[in-house]
Amino acid sequence: MDENNNQNEQPLEFTARIDLKNLHQAVKNIKTELAKIIVGQEEMIELLIISILANGHSLIEGVPGVAKTVTAKLLAKTLDVDFNRIQFTPDLMPSDILGTSIFNIKTQEFEFKKGPVFSNIILIDEINRAPAKTQAALFEVMAERQITLDGIKNEMKHPFLVFATQNPIEQEGTYALPEAQLDRFLFKIKVPYPNLEEEITILENQHKRKNQNKFDVVKSLLDAKQIKEYQDIIKEVIIEDHLLKYIAAIVNNTRKNANLYLGASPRASLAILIASKAKAAIESRDFVTPEDIKKVAPSVLSHRIIVTPEREMEGFTSEKVVQQILETVEVPR
């Protein structure tokens, strides 16, 4: 009798509560387009895509020549939105970025001329080359997606995302980013050297392309409306209460950790929350798992904490401390 009942039982089928098929396919298509030019760097590409879906800015750090700028430009090319690149230099002024008011002789009135920051995707090359005054010009626009000049509030078009690059090795003529600005970046993405096989492929691809412009190879896939739609879907991804407590426990640990001089703020908790939702969505899951949280947490936390001088002298890094925290904090079951 029991055997017959077992034979009649049908396998359980789980239906996704949120339709993620189009989003998953869009992410797959973007990765395919980038793979035409970019060899390897899967983690950087995935984190940048997550940052777009999570509506967050990203700081890309790596030595010159590891495709930081090229990847950001190609990713922007896959999006059918406005794009501006700003090269930061020591003599760059805030008005060179934000814009300025110019007196119009004909109308006898001041007219606001918008700066290059008025775009959808902003690529800031070598952000640590500009002095603090110019870096501070980005505070409001990165946090609130608006610029207030001459008492007038200027809203940014949607989407508005900043990708910034910096070289961690060369320190001459650079200005360290203040903690308040670092906190406005969703991710700090560290870009490693390619391995031997990847470097050989890079050479082969460059040889085969000959005179073909690499930026002509990649086509646009998503417009502003679709990006907004996917960003809204991300917010609907389900996360259980015990995982919210897990995120809080990780961030709280940074504030009482003996290895750290500065812990992470609640903005870090919110960043892990939205980034883990985006990570789950691109994996075609409508719910967050502890692995999603552990995957995004290092890139969210590493630039928001400061190691004590004693630990730093012993070779400790913020990445190492974050890894220890993730190994220490109990994963909920």
C-alpha cells in the first residue's frame, strides 16, 4: 500500500515567486558581450554588474594595464545610456566637474552650464589624482543623485552611477580618498594580474582584431527603462530575518574588532543587503543565501574599515580582517 502511494506521488515543483528570467538573460548577454574583448576578470565584471543592479557606485583598484578603464567603458557601452569620462588631475577644480554659472550678455542673466558629471554613467579615471576640494564635489551627487549650486537643486537623470579607478602602487602626486567618500562607494573592487593562459589569450585576441576598434565590437543591450525595471525587481528579492541578523552581526563585529581602528557604518549593512539580493537575482534565485552575503561582504567592507597601526605593521590588511570576521561569525541555519 505504501509502495503504491509512493509511486503515485509527483515530484515537488517550486515556482519562483519573482520572474527573474529576463534579468538573468540580460546579465548573461552582457557578460557575453564583454567576453569578446575582456579576458578573465570574471569577479570584477560580476561585481560591476551587481553594482548597476543595486544602483551603487564602484571603486576599481589595480595597477596600470589590467583593463580597469577598458572594462568600465565597455560595460557602459552595453547600456544604451549617456556616458562621460572624467580624467582627474591635480589642477582639476570642482566647477570642471559640476559646471558653473556664466553671465549671458543678451539676457542679462546667469545661465548654468552643466559639467560632465551630468550623465548616466560616469567613469572617473585616477580619482585619487585630484585634491580633496575636487573630490568633495562628488559627495552630494554620489549620495543623493543631485547637485545644489547657487541654491538651485539639480536632479540627476536615472540611472546615475559612478565608476572610479585608482592605482594602489603609485602614491606620488596622489591624494588619499577621505573615509566619507569611500563610504559612498558600494564596492571596492581589486583587480589582479591575469594568469599566464589569460595573458596568452589577450595577445592572440589583439593579434586577430588587427585594426578593428574594440569598442565597435560590443553592442548596447539595456536602456534606462530596463535598468530601472531590474533595479526595482532586485528590491523584491526575499531575505529571511535570520539573514538580516547575520548581516548585522558581521558589520557589528567590525566595530568591536581588536584588529580595527574604525568599523563599518550602517551604510555598509544596507550595502550588503542590496548587493546580496542582486547576487541572488543574477543566479536566478529570488531568495538570498548566506553564500550570497559572504560573496559580496569583502568588497563592501574592505574600504570602510581601518586596521590598527599595530596590526598593519604585522602585515594585516582590511581584506584579511574581513575574511577572519566571516569565518568567525556563525552562519545561521
